[in-house]
Amino acid sequence: MYFCASCNIHACSTGDLSKAPKGCPSLSGEMKNLASLYQDDENLKISRASSIVVSDRYGSKTRLEETMDFARECEYTNIGLAFCIGLTKEAEVLRDVLVSNGFHVNSILCKTGHLSREIIGIHDNPVAMCNPIAQAHFLNEAKTDLNILLGLCVGHDSLFIKYSDAPVTVFAVKDRVLCHNPLGAIYQADAYYHDKLYPPKD
């Protein structure tokens, strides 16, 4: 069992592993082999590009600017955009920004194919189901260099990532209640949302 989310030492960050708690993954004998994976050509390119982008004017660029900088560092020019129909306006603006900055964009809507939910055993709702597998398929077919997720539902994003050939980055996630800012629930976990998030103790 790993417990980094409850660790207050963060020896991995300071480099003083002598203070690392028992069971810390930083102490694993597998770390050397895992580190060697960064020498894979694609892994090296992605990790170098992300490190460069993060360190360049840290905290002064928006996620959108950083996404474009990352794509440029990796020499990704053909961008895939998989988006939710509920964020169509946002997708249009994002696509326009990317094109204006020299990127070629292939965009696929979540409802593509108009599949019935009956194929997954849901018969009480006539609404077309979301189709993340097809979104990934058509972006694979377009041979995109990098796919951007915009507002896919929980689980649909999982399927898209599973079937995407290209690396995937998330621009925004869906949270209809919190204006697509799911961290809002975390910031209010000890206050307004406490009773919603924590089950009552017996």
C-alpha cells in the first residue's frame, strides 16, 4: 500500500531519502529500472519538453499557453481535440486559438456516430450515448501527434485514453456543478461539502 497523499515528509522532493518512511516508493529497488524508461525516445522527448515548459516563467502562463508550448517543444503539429457536446463553444475557441498559433486541429465530438445506449444495456433513455472509443479511433486515423481532452465525462475519458495512440493531455474536466473546477469540492471538503463527501460514522 502506498500513502504519498498522507505523507508530510516528502523526502523524494528534498533528496534526503534517509528520512523517507518505510514503504516509500522512492526506496524501491525498481526505481533504477523505472528511471531507465526515460531514455526511450518518446518518453525522453515528452519528459524533457514538460520539464522545460514547467520551468519557463513558472506560474505566469495559463494551461492553454503551456499546452501550446509543450506541443512546440515536442514538435507536435497535428493536434486532436476530443470534446463534450456541452462544451462546444469552448471547443470552438480552443480550436481557433490552436489554429491561430500554427497547429493543425482534428476535432471529434463525443456524440459521434449517434449510438443508442441500448448497446450497453441501458434502455430507459433515448439520448445518444457518448462514444469515446470512436473519438480515439478517428483521431488515431488522423494520425494526431497529441490529443487534448476537453470536458469528457468521468469514465469516458478513461476509455479515450485507453484507445488513443497519441499521447493525451487534459485541458479541462467536466464538473457541471462547479463550473468544471472539481478542486472546488476539495477546497470545501472541510466546510460546505463535508457532509456530501464524508459518509457519517457509525
